[in-house]
Amino acid sequence: MSRPENEAQYLASLVPPSVRGVDRRTVLRGALGIGALLGTGTLAACGGGDTGSGGVPTGPVSGTVTVGSNQSDAVPKAAVQSLMDAFQKANSGTTAKINTVDHNTFQENINNYLQGSPDDVFTWFAGYRMRFFASKDLAGDVSDVWSGITGMSDALKKSSTGDDGKQYFIPATTYPWAVFYRKSVFEQRGYEVPKTLDDLKALGTTMQKDGLDPIAFGDKDGWPGMGTFDQLNLRINGYDYHVSLMAGQESWSSDKVKKVFDTWAGLLPIHQADPLGRTWQEAAQSLQQKKSGMYVLGSFLAQQFEKGSEQDDLDFFTFPEIDSTIGTDAIEAPIDGWMMSKRPKNEAAAKKLLAYIASPPAQDILVKADPSVIATNDGADTASYTALQKKTVEFVKGAKSIAQFMDRDTRPDFASTVMIPAIQQFLKNPKDIDGLVNSIEAQKKSIFGS
């Protein structure tokens, strides 16, 4: 499972000189591969087929539909190929031409790509990153595709909706963040899943008495700590505020943000010590080795557990309630999927393909080829899912609101050049919260312009 993306070249170029000097964990790379990205928009014959009332063809389509993909690693690349093979089989008059570009290169050059000659459809992310291009009029409206979709939750639709209320994104796969633990440890020690923050603190104290690090934690790479901030902000201030804060529309020096960091500071004593010297994999191994009791991370941590009995022993619960008026119905589950270019050369085939990608059979193909993810359509076949995957499906399905992750919900340059060093500074010195949030706010204004 790939970790959350940290940067995009097009946004990094907008970083003001006042904040460019901040040290960063991920070094921005040059504009490599622009030629490959700009040259992928080959001409395609306009597709045929009758168009239903929603604008999506109901009959066969024809011609070539071009597909821009950032799935360059072997397993997801094969999954995309299998998906397109199945689409072509169902639409014999259509050829899906895949243009695969290295994952990071694709992201770093996405702005140039969309302003040049983009493919008819392309891989991307839900949330702020989708809304950004929709607001710049660089993405195609797929609301008519959504009108025929079934099996997708309202939360998924919300995460696919632009600022103008129209849909610009088709979800394909996802994975959630939660609090993971080993069932055997809880059963052996008689631990109960905490429902509130006070319960979590009490459980942490008990685990320490039992010789465990209550919460495994590794932030050497900079991004894992973002997940903990997101969980706390969702529980303390709610989904709407969280999204607004990530979009630069709220003050980082407000009392609301201070409360998030203050609450986090109160939890640090039950976290694994010295997180800046530990990777997420090393922290996950402490959970695997039963040296830690819990871990706030994405479900991709399962890769650190052996298939079979170890993975079967892994379970999770939603981050506990902090404010009863806000509750726990907002979760974080990064959603990967597809978008359509503003002016696709074969719009009929593009919409037909996007409608297919949203369907259970298509998502069955993706998950079978890449079992590290789960389908977003609740009609997908879960018979071969592990118990953990099945629980994950219900967890995501039951969420009222779904956040994406800090570096997807905000500008990547802000996440990387400001928030990574800020969170790591907080972990070094959690006492100077006023100084921390004032610094973040000043840098936010420089980047967002307000």
C-alpha cells in the first residue's frame, strides 16, 4: 500500500520565498516526464451508442478512449490492465489505450498535463485535490455518470463533489485509518475497546502497567503524524471544520486548533517514545510483536503481519469520541479513483468507461488483482475478503463523512513544507503550542494568500 502523497510540483512552484527554506522530508523533484504527459492525448474517434437521459451511452461505444494512469507499480498496473481488458471485452468496438506514467512524476506534472492534451480519463484522488482542478475548470463534469450509479454511499458522493455541487470524480478503491490492535492481546489482558477519550487514556495507563507501549508511533518520514492530527480534529471540531481548515479557510492560530494540539499533547505520554527516530513500519512491527497495544494508522499496516493467523488476529476500532455533540461518524479513508478531462476526445466512451469503473464487476477485478485495497461499491463481491477487509467495508460504508488525509485534503505544498516540520516540531516540544500555531498560520497566509 502506497503511503499518502506528500507533494506536487505545480503547487510547490507557488510556495513563497518566505517559506521555501523550511526543511522537508521529501525533496521536490524536477519537472521530469512532462513530455510524456503532454504527449498522451492521442486523437480518438467519437464514440457511438445511444445516450440515456443521464448523458451516459446506453448502447455500445466505439473508437479509442485514452487512459492516463499513475499506477506504475507492478501490482496496481496489472490491475488497471485487467480492468481495461474487461471493459474492451464488453465494448468490442472500443479500444482503451493506457498511458502509464511513474506515480510521482504524474503527480508533479498534473497541472501541465491537464492544461495540455490530457487523456480522456485519468487516475486521481478524491477530496481537495479533485476540487482544486474542478474549480480551475480543468476537469470534466461527471454528474450524469453519478446519476446512474448505485451502491455508493452519500459520503463517497460528497468526497466526489466539487465546490459547485457537481461531481467530478468516480471512486474505485479505498482504505481506512483507525486504531488497530491485536485481538489476542486484548483477550489475554481483558482489555475493552475504548469508546471515549477518557477510556483511551485509562486503557493506556493500564497497558503501561502491563509493560506495553499503549500506542505505537513512528513519524520519521513526517506524514504519519498527520493522521493523528486529522483524527483528533475530526473528533474535536467535526468534519466540516476540518475540511475548511485544510482548505485554508480557517485560522490555524484559533482556539479550536490549539485544543487539537493540547489534546494530542495530553495523549503523548501513552504514545511510543521518540517517534521521530522510527518509521511507520518499525512502529507496526512493535504491534506485530505484541510490544505495543494499539496503533493509529491506515489498514495498509496489515502488510507487516504474516498472512493467515497473524492477519486474522488484527482488528480495529474507530478513534474514540471526544465531543458527544460531534460523535464518531466522520472517518478518514483515502479514496483513489478516476476523473474525466475537461474536453475528452471521446466523451461517450469516457463516460461509459467511468460508469463501468463504478460498477461492482469492475471493482471486483481491481480488488482481486490488488488485495491491499477494498472496493468502494457496496455491491462488490466480498466473499474472498478477509475478516479484516469485510469489517473495513462496513466501517467505510457506515461513515457519514469521509476525510482523505491531510496531504490530500489540503494543498500538497502546505502539507509538506509547513505541516510536516510543524508536527515534528510539536513532537519535539509539545509545550509551545501558541508559538507553533502562530507560525503555521503565518505560513498558511503566505501560501494560501489569506
